[in-house]
Amino acid sequence: MKILFLTDNFPPEVNAPATRTYEHAKIWVEEGHEVTVITCAPNFPKGEVYEGYKNKLYQKEEVDGIHLIRVWSYITANEGFIKRTLDYFSFAVTSFFAGLFKKADVIVATSPQFFTTWSGWFLSKFKRTPWVFELRDLWPEAIKAVGAIQDGYIYRSLERIEMYLYRSANLIVPNSDAFRINLVKRGISNDKQIVIPNGSNLKLFDHKKSGKSVRKQFNLEKKFIIGYIGTHGMAHNLDFILDCVTEIKDPKYHFLFVGDGAEKKKLVNQVKRLNIQNVTFVDPIQKDKVPYYLAATDVSLVPLKKSDVFKTVIPSKIFEAAAMQTPILLGVEGEAQKIIEEFDAGICFEPENEHDFLQKLELLKHDKKLYAQKAKNGARLAKAYNRKRLANKMLWALKDLA
């Protein structure tokens, strides 16, 4: 089977969409299928092309058997609604023209970069090929939730386009059951949906890996480390976390923030302004280094803003932390909370509730028996969300469609 996959993110970028696409495609190639991924020059989240790459009109490479085509796009930092819209729309246009010349039995276009799915729809019409909408975010609802767009004519127009794309797709692959339910309530048939959540690459995230070198590098050998590894964006509520840090008097606590994003500069300035001493910021790291940073942390922090929209979201961070048997401190309600509580792999606090956050953090630090139980249960969670099994589940769905 020839699979054509459209995505705005792909390694060496290390965000969740890039990782998921690469790991799925690699498994599909190993199963004997031909996978072509159309993407752009790696630049997320700073909007700066990575060293060794150029933002050219068209360039080809091969990664682990995956045929990779990188096309030109308008590149900007992951901030500002208009600039990001130009970024996403330009990729939709160039990926469409690149896709016209590739044979495919099925086309997959992935959100949350909403305009990528436009390209998938147009290609399906021109090539008379079934297409799949991989739903990773309820866009444009999600950007309204963080205040990047207001309810009005533009928002309602985008919402109408969103619904049209759902109806026209031959298959929708939401990455949470809450997304599926949301679509059903809005009139999209349950029969054309198959839920494929994010998961753990158990080969990469091996809990036997050590974090001693990371602790030594940052002089944190004797600290109780709360780690956040990922995008520092508008949705992640890290400014709230820093406000909470000012209330912590125990010098044993240390917060390690790894990554980059639209809010990072503001967060660094917040630490300076509040004279916070127990926070370390680290630039983005390669994916193969993430397990060692997780191994170095005592608690994996996963927060989001308090919003009904984010009750449908399942951050991929929880699966990676669970695989490393690092207890999770989750500040997300809804679907993610259900998973953590079902497997008892961490503790949940109410988003934006400072007292609850500090209380739950204290519990993880001082209750050794509870901590050990949460860590052990992470292995069960990771096994239940094995990335390879989930990739094969999606592959079977693509075969049926093709």
C-alpha cells in the first residue's frame, strides 16, 4: 500500500505531532508499505530553520525507509495568529502541489495545523483517492480557548470549514475518545471514526536508563526535581506554575523546564522579576535525550490552562513519563485525568488552583509508599498504550479504506 502523509511537523523537530508521525510511518514501512511524508523545513517552535536544512521549494530525503519531501513554507515563530496562519496556509498550498505528483492508495492529513487538512481534501479530489483526517486538536476551538482568536465572523467561518472537512473525510482518526464524542454530538457519524491515542515508544523510553549525568550536569544531585519537557506555549499554563514556585520555601525542590515556545521569553523574565532561585531553563533537546531527562526527574509535570476545551486533550507527555516510571503531576481535567486515575500512575491537581497544586506536590515528595506505587503503575499505563500496537491499529484502518 502507498500511503501519502501530510504533516507540518517531522523530526528533527521533537514535538508530539512530529514524533507520532515518524514513529507510525517507521512501523508502517517495517510492515512492508511505502510511506511518503510531505512536510516543511524543520523550524518549530522558534521559527528558525534547523542547522543543516534550508527552506527550499522542494527537496527529498529518506529517513528509516520513509520517503520524505520537504517543501517551502512561510516560516515564523510559534506566536501571533496572523503569522502562524500564513505559515500553515503556505504549507497547505505547497504540500498540495508536491502531492499531485505522488501515487497514493490513501492520503492522511494531520491537524492541529488546520490548513494541512485542506491540502489533504484537495488532493483527494484531484487524485480520486480516499483521505483520512487525523484529528489531534479541535481547531479552531482550541485557539479560541487560549485567547488567540475571538468569537466572531472569522471564527465561525473557520468552524464551518472544519465541519465540512469532517463530513468529507473518508475516515477520521481522533486521538482521544472525547474528540470522537465531540464530533458525534455535532452530527459526525461514529462509524467513520476510529480513536488512535498517543502512546509510548517502549524501546526508546526504557525506565532502566539513568538520569545521573543530567543531575550532575545541572548540579541537582540532591534535589527533588519537578520536570517539564515540551512546548512552552500559551496553553501550557507555565506562568501559573512559576507563581506557585514562589510559595515553596523548601530548598530541596527544583523545577527543570526543558524546551522552547511562544511563552518561554516571558517565563524567563518572570523568573528574573520574581527572583526565583530554584528554576532552571534548558534549551530543546533531541528526542533520544528525553528519556535521560525524565529519568533525572522525580515528578513529571503536565499542566494546561483551565478550559473545557482541554478536557478533551490527552498530552503525549504522560505516556513517556509513565514508560520511564516517573510519577505524573497532572493539571488537566477530563480525558487525561481519567487515564491517570485509571492506572494510578500519578496525582491530579485542579488546573490553576495553587493550593491544590502545592498540596499534591507535597504528597508526592513526602509519602514514599504512595510515590513508589505511582511509579510502578506507570509501567502498566505505558504497556496499555504501546505505540507499536496503536500504529498497527491505524494501519489496519488504512488498509480497509484503501
